[in-house]
Amino acid sequence: MDTNQKRTQQPKTPSYKYSFRLNEEQNIRFNELLCKAGLEHNRSRFIVKRIFEEEFVVIKRDPSKVQFVARLNDFYFQFQKLGNNCAPVKAI
């Protein structure tokens, strides 16, 4: 495999940087939007998505639903075990 081929397929990194300032009210609103979007850890990606109107999905996790899904998965796996044990044997 040619090593030059690997180097040409690297993704382009952003090379332009912009800076702006917010007053106290704008900063509070900005932080609220970050929290709602779940992108507190990546401010620059949030800003780019907002500027270019890219869609981003806010996923809210409900702890009770997570527990319910875990129990449902466990129940499903128990049925799967029963099905594997009771599978009919094919006669040759």
C-alpha cells in the first residue's frame, strides 16, 4: 500500500479563527443554549452549527426510562435463552 495515498486523504482542518465578545445577559443566554443543546464541552461546534443553521438534536435522558430499558433488555435476553434451549432439532 502506498503511504502517499494515506496522507492525501486526511480531512481538512479549519484554518480561520473568529473572536467576539458578549455582555452579561448574552453570556447567560449563550450558556443556557449550550446546556439545552448538550454541547457544553464543544462551544465552537455549537456556534458553527447555529451560524450555518445545521440541525442538532438535543437528547434528554430520563433515569427512570434508562432503568426500564435495562430491565426490558434483561427480560428479552431471558426469553432468548429459553428459545435457544427449546429450539427444535432437525432430523437428518
